Amino acid sequence: MTVISHRYEFVYLFDVTNGNPNGDPDAGNLPRLDPETNRGLVTDVALKRKIRNYVALEKENTPGYAIYMQEKSVLNNQHKQAWEALGLPPDKKDEYKKLPKDEAKARELTAWMCGNFFDVRTFGAVMTTEVNAGQVRGPVQLAFAESIDPVVPMEVAITRMAVTNEKDLEKERTMGRKHILPYGLYRAHGFVSAKLAERTGFSEDDLALLWRALGNMFEHDRSAARGEMAARKLIVFEHEHPMGNAPAHVLFDKVRVERTDGRGDTPARSFADYQVTIDRQALPAGVSLTEIV
């Protein structure tokens, strides 16, 4: 597979209707908020989780596309796979805690992890635990997503007609609560480094899979808690030079998301309440733009 040779940045727009896009466990699972602006937040970790889940579904049992950071996985066991696959005996004194003294073998361990786990060669990983497989900086990074406008979380009471224990049979119902946002449009920025891809083997096929994941990951992540979530726009800037032809922030400024004329006086309740404009004429030399979603 051909390793990518161009740098990329992207703007990713997604929305939620009557759901909780990313609950905060330190706040009773309320949707995450910036306390100063009341804009909603979705962490990079939450977005990467959905990308991993999509890849696991599309590439199930496909060699080279295993997921390192998956639910209930034991990371030390993942690292040990590399040692065993390469036939490297651990140091008897420290077991697997130290990489082999032979630098070539140490690099081979980390390369095996990159070659077999999609998320290691994409996002990187620190694999220096009790079973040491090195560490790698991934070529793909995501920033926190932030809502375009302030959002207002709602607490909704719900009832359950069944009970858990026989002693509660006389109760008519069990009460509960859930937190939702009526609507929120979120914007996230992402970065893909060609030079870091050289170190992990992140390929053109991997890049195409990343774009598919961003476009379709919400379609396979449905739940009552997350309501209706949808990918609305994926705007990709591609540089001719692997080191890049312009700063990322200059490119991000070319994309503006604003309320549609005449709808600014009422709360947003759909993507139609916004307009996305892209200044295509002022792109720096050596940078091209593609709308994938």
C-alpha cells in the first residue's frame, strides 16, 4: 500500500437532534459545555471512538485493520502479540518491560503494531506499559468539536413500567432521567501529516477509509441517548507539498458557518437554519479543496 505523500486538513460538521452527543461523567452525564460560552463540546476521544467502531465493522477480520483501543481489550496482551509474532524472547530480568537492546528489533516491534492495528498507525499510541512495544505519534489528529451556537441542555423525565426486584412489584412505575440537546451543529478540525505517515505506514487506502468513517460513522452508532446524529459536511484541504503549502488556520478561516438570513432570531432546530460558505477563490497556491460529504 502506498503511504500518503500530501498533507491534509479538514473541517467536519455534524449535528445532533434531541440527543446527547458526548456526556460528561463529571457532571451527571450532561452534554459537555464550555462554561464561559455555553457552546457544546465533543472531545476528540469521542470522535476517534466512533471512527474505530466504524472501521471495526467495515474491516471485520481483515488483516491489518484490527483495532488496538477497543472495548474490554487488555493492552498488554495486544503488545504481547507483537513479541510473539516476531519470535522475540523477553528479557528474563524485566520480562517484557524493556524493548530489545537491538534497535532494529525494537523498531520492528513498533512497526508490527502499526501494520496490524489501524488506530495505531492512524492516531498513534503510547505502548510503553508492562509489555513494551514502543510508542508512535500518529499522523491523524482531531481537535475538540464545538457547537456553532450556544446550546441548552434539557433534562427529560422518563418512566419504566417494569421493576428490577420482586419487592418493588407494587410500585406502578420506575422513574428515570436523561439529558438531551434539542439541536446542536458542531464543527471539528482535523489534521493529517504526510511526514508522520511515513513513520507509521498510514496509506492512501487508510486515508480513504478515514473519509468513509467520518461520513458514515453515525449511521452505525444509533442509540436513544444520542438521538439523531448526522455528518453534514466534510471539507478537505489537500496540500501539494508533504510539509504543507499554507498554515492550517488560514485554511480553516476559508470556511464560515452562519445562521441563514431571517432565522437568527429563533433557536436553531435543523441544519437548514445554517449556511456554509467557502472562500474557494482565495485558496493559497498549492492547496486544493474537496467536499467529500
